[in-house]
Amino acid sequence: MQNHSTPRAGKPSRNMPGQTSSAPQATKAGTAAQVIEEIRPGQSIELLKELHILTREGKLNQDTRRKLKQVYHLYQFIEPLLQEVSANDRDFTLADHGAGKSYLGFILYDLFFNVAHQGRKTAGHIYGIETRAELVEKSRTLAARLGFARMSFLNLSVQQATLSAELPQTVDIVTALHACDTATDDAIAFGLAKHARHMVLVPCCQAEVAGMLKRNKALAMVKTPLAELWRHPLHAREFGSQITNVLRCLQLEASGYEVTVTELVGWEHSMKNELILASRPATPKPGKTRAAQARLQQVLEELGLGELSTRFAVPAELP
């Protein structure tokens, strides 16, 4: 973190968050607004208001300042992937699954096209995929109003999106932010089918595995002392959530990806903060891939979750 206590040479001093400044800042609408430390030059003020990050008066409060910090933190992970897939003016594609109000897609578009590449023509397209028609229509209306021409919003399920002619045969980046229960698994399946180069996943609540652990508890207690890990309902829920993400990581590694797991934000902000980053290496590593495939099946069998083999399946042919 930079220390802004001493102004840089040739630049006006910047106030710390919470302080006011007399220097005006032009919004995209051309009106003057209070300079806010966290807002980046070129960022759409109207978008931030629509996403309720800025108040109607164009200001930040403590809660929205924290929300904006989380947005920037997530963007730090995704921006290098965008830079890679857009190198040499390549026409890249990003698909955001379970987009909801397309909060993530809009922010990525604004920060990448309007801020990081301000004034430069950059190829690329962002797709928001959502099953609720009313949210898709609202996103389309907002994108048109903001002039975000390289965004499309599709009212499709994952299965439909995988086969839809409205999407390209391959997608460079797949994102899924707080996709509930099996929606993250659906996003992974889509990414595998589309041969995605990168996947950025922030899972939310997961109930499927926990429910299966509870149903098979009696048999598991006889089979292995490890069943103590999920004997109590609370532990079953927590362990089920944990093992779900472990299986997702193994599935990605078994499909040829290199996987990193880290925190999205501090636990004080959200309990759903696990970030899974998966990238396909330039040179395949078949030995590691086969080892992950074997380990995935071993974990499923050891925990009595064999019936989930289809959900955590690996493509028959890896690219």
C-alpha cells in the first residue's frame, strides 16, 4: 500500500478517505463532482450509482467504500488474465455465469475498457448469462444507456449456453461470483465444454454434498472413523461446503488446469470469500493431470460420494 502522506512531485496532493477536496472532477456526464480518493479516472459515475456503490449524491459511505474495495480487490486477480487474453489486440471473450444484475460484468467492462485502456480501441466482448429474464432485460437497458457496446446479456441456462449459437465455440475466461449451490459446478462444466483458458470462481452456499453425507452417515460411521468429521449436523454442513470446493479444485486439475485457492476478502467482510483461480498452462502436464484424476476418484470413494462422479466428471478428451 502506498503512503500518500507526501505529495508526489508534479502532482496535486491527494486527501485521505473521508476528507473533502476543493478540486473538481468531471464525471462522464460532464458535471463537477467531489473528488473521491477511491474512484479512478475515467470510471463511470453513473454505473457506480446504479450499482449502489455511490449514493445518489455521488458520495461514498463506510459500507459502500468497503464494497468498492472488494470490487477492486477482485479486479486485481482478473485484470492480468484480461491483459493476457487481449494481448496483440486479440478479440477475447469473457462469460459471467449466474450474472444476476451483472454487477461483476459491468465493473470489469468499466475498469478494463474505460479506465485501463481509456482512449484506446481494445477488442473483446463480455457476456452475462442469467436465467431470470427480468434481470437480463435490465442489464441490457443499462448497458445501452452507458454505451457499453461490447456487452451482451443472454437469458439462458448453463446447458443452453453451452450449445447456444449466441456464444462462440470457445471462451477465454469464465467467471462465477457467489453462484449458489451447484451453480458453480455448472459454470465449471460450461468452462470445460468451451475450453476456457481461465476460470475465476467465488462459490457461495453448497448443500448437495452435505445432504449426501447426512444420508450416508450410518454406513460411513461403520466404514471409517473419518465420518466423525461430519457426524454432527453443523459439522456436516461446514465439511460438506469445504469438501465441495476441494472436489472442484481436483476436477479442474484433473482437466489439465493449474489451480490456486486464496481469500477474496477478509473474513470480517464475508464468510463466502474463497476464490478459486484455474488456468490452463501453455504446456500440458499429463503426469499431474493423471495424478489428479486418480486422487479425485479416491476422495469420492473414501467419502462415500461415488454417485457424484458424474457431477465432478473430467472431459473425455482434454485439449
